[in-house]
Amino acid sequence: MRAAASVSVAEPELCGLSQLVRAGDVCFDIGAAYGMYSFSLAQLVGPSGAVYSFEPQPKPRRVLRTGVHASNLENVHIIDAAVGERSGELEMALPVKFGFAPIHGHAHVNDGVRQERPNSTITRTRSWSTSIQSVDEFCAENSISRVDFMKIDVEGFEPTVIAGAREVVEANRPTLLLEIEDRHLARYSTTAAEFTATLRDLGYRMHVWNQQEWVLAETVTSDRRNYLFTSETL
């Protein structure tokens, strides 16, 4: 995956993971999809580490599980759940394009969603009820004593995930790699500026990947999706 990222086939931030994740680390891949990050993280943490991959969509989760089994990755644990502020049940929404093509990359938790502008190609939405976990409760229930790294890509629900991880954030100060886009955050009536201000209040500094290293950034821009937050200088 990191090789694919180096030639722009996959997300470029994959190339910077080796500067952030070490052998033995515990990582959460929240919104794991088909495992773009899970497989790279599994290689970096090695057999002494662990990757917890949360994916509520059946098809991507099935593909991820097949890949994990085929690769014999015993350090990857796939969780059939979305992640939010508290554990329970919520509805997921999956946009369908032209009446037959589900857009798995735009599936999102349908909780407190603001009505979006109509899209002529989105003809319907599939929905289903899914289990939802909070990071804090999941760690407590599974005796996970620390989390070193969290990648969160949940189509605008990222602030709610962080709200449910306050104990872990305060105790462990995990490195955070977050998708932050105003178009997705608007679903839940918030903005990139508001979200990044919250993270800075928690003692985090924002960085972006510039193809060679992580560099400090002040604002979220429209030309990139992913932003790194650390509580220590890189």
C-alpha cells in the first residue's frame, strides 16, 4: 500500500506512516473500508502490536476480512461496528448512484444529519441499523490499556468519534490521522475550523504530508483531505 501511495495510486499519507507507527503499537483504523490503512499498519506494528479495524459496511468488511485471512495477519482484529460518542445502535446511510451503484466511500452515520443539496446522480439511499461503539467504552470492555495511533475517516462524523475518545486522548495522547472536509462535516452542522480548534484545545498540533515529511499546517484547505494531529513535535 505504501508503494502504491508513492505513485499516487493510494492515499499519499500512507508513505508517512513509518514516521509515526512503531513495532508493538496499538492502532485503531476507524472507517477501515477495504483495509488501505489496516494492512500497512499491521506491517508496521508487527506481531507484538495490534490493529483494530472498525467497518460497519458488510461488503468492504467482507473484502477486508478475506484479505486479512489470506495474509495470515493475526494482529488485525475486524470490528463490525461504526464508532461514535457512545455505544448503542444507529442507522447507516449508503448513497446509490444511478439506481444500482452503491458509493461505499460516502456511507455515513445517519444521525443528526442535515438535509443535503440534491444530487441528480444519487437516486436512492440504502440504510440499515448498525452497532456503534465509542473508543473509550471499547477499550474498557476489551482491556485495551493504550492506543498509540488512530486513523479516522467517517465522512464528517470524526468530531463525534473524538468526543467518544476523550479518556483515551487524555491518557494516551495518540497520534491522529483524520479526514477533514467541510462538505462532509456540514452533514452534522459543524466546520473544519470548529473541529480543528477543538483538537488544538486538546493540545494537538496539525500537520500535512508534503511527499517527504510531515509539516506543520495552520488551516484546512480544499486541495487535501487528510490531516495529522500530534501532541509532540515531529
